[in-house]
Amino acid sequence: MRFWRGAVIGTLGGLLLWWGLIHGVRGAAMAIGENWLSGPQSPAQDLMTYGGTVYQQYTSEPTQDGEPNRVRLLRYPWRSVTPAQVAAMQTRGLTWLLGNENNSRWQDGGLTTDADAVPFVQWYASQVTAIRSADPTARILGPSVIGWTAYCCAPDIVTGQQAYQRFLTVYQQQFGALPFLHELNFHFYPQTSYDLPSTEPQLASQTQQAAAFAHAHGWGISVTEWGHWAEHFDPSCSPAGQSEADRYHYTLSGLQTFASLGVRMALYFGNVHQPCDQNGHAGFLFNPNGSLTVEGQAHRDFVYGAPPTLTPSPTATRVTCIPSYVRRCR
């Protein structure tokens, strides 16, 4: 009896371990999380808690200690750090993002013209030195760009590819060497249409090209913003009209594309739906009552391997804590 009981327990334990490994590896293969929006309805401490390492972009105070899975964003030209500030932080091995959408003048700019690029690369070099001299284990994300070879309907913008080529050229002219970075940083949103089925191949193609450029230079690639427009970006905030099925499939296929191309982390822009005047044009992962949207369900299904469905339930219950989660349960 003891033998059979032990065999049964051992078999069940093996099956549970196999299930945990399969699903744990799937979730940990690419870190996922939120790039949260500012505003009164945005829970800044609330992380996406599905599998593996979870990231959340933190933009308020990059030198605040702790929270090792928050990306430290330095906005050019307004925010810089010194070696003393980094050294004063007890947490080591943090991820730093140097500049936000530097191919666009409506964001940080800096790489839209050769003249603009000179002060930008000088700032970039100073920040890499400040961070790495105090913390050699820090992870450096290169300038973020929105879109790679195209971006729709935006003034004062160059392509992400043009921006990175300019970054390398001007940096070499200034310093006689290539810039230091661990990962090319890339943002993606629908670029020529609000129609999500036609956007899926754009996302795949743009990410493939950005990844190829990164890998050719020996870098990895990360995505600190991606998603879709839930509403038109205009004063009336009229709905764009995507179906739940299209939103779900777009989100799930995006995660699968990123994972297949070796993207280290993918942060979804928009965690809780907000009014139009508070970036309400963005997609979101949670409803105001905390339940998962179809985008949130796609994240859940990506991690746990649930069969893709084009008719996801709108009433899924939000998971607040997973025992395998690397951070403490709140």
C-alpha cells in the first residue's frame, strides 16, 4: 500500500512539476507588464502579475531606490543623473532607458536632425558613464523610437531606423566609437490604419526589422511601449470600433511575435481605461472595476497557454497574486 501510495504521489508531483515548468518557462521567456499612464485613475503600484519577471515603467523619480523591476526612464533633455546619485541607490542591476521616442519632436526628440543629435549623443554618453561608473551591472536601453520604417500621420518625425543610424553616425563622429547599450528600444502602435487585422502584419514586419538591426550590432531588443488606439486621437474621442475578437487576437499575436524574435520584455501601454483627456485613446488591460479587458485576457492566455479564442469572456476575474511570481504578493 505504501509503495502504491508513494508511486501515485510521485506521479502527481511529477505532473505538477512538468506543468509548472511548461507554463513557467512560457511566462518567463519574455518579461511582460505595464507601461502605466499618469493620472488619478492610474494605480501606480499595481503590477501586471502574470508569470515570470514583470516590469512596469517608472517615470516619476528614477533615482528612487527599490522596485528593481521598474525601468528608470531619463527624459532628454530634462532629466539627468550623476554617479553620486546612482551610487547612493542600494539596488543594483537596474534597467535604464535613455530618452523617450527620440525620433519624434513631440516627445524627447534629439535624433530628428544631425544638428539635434550632437547634444543628444553628448548627453547620452554622459548618462551611460554616470550610471555604469556607479553600477557596472546596470542594464542600458538605447534611445527609444516609435515605429521602425514608418509611422502614420505624425508631424516632425523620422523613422526609427533613420534615428538609430543617425545615432550611430553622430556618436562615432563625436567619440570615435560606437555607443554602449544592451538593447535597442522600440515602441509600436498601429501605423497606417485603425484596423487591427491589417495591423498585425505591420507589427510583425516592423519588429523583425528592428530586431535584425539590433542583432547585427550585437544588441538585444526590448519594447517599453506597445498597444493600439482604443479611440481616435482627436478632440471628440470617437470610438475606433475594433471588435473584442480583433483586439484580443492583435494583442495575443503581438506578444507571440515579440517572444519569437527574442524581445526581452514587452510593456503594454495603458493599464486602466481613462477619460479621453488623460490618454484615453490608448488600449488598456483592466477595466475600472479591476476585471480583465480582452487585452488583459490575451496576456493571461499568452502566459498560461490557453487556446486562442476569438470570443473571449468579458467577465474574466483578475488574478491578484500568483505564488510563482518573483515579487512578493501584495
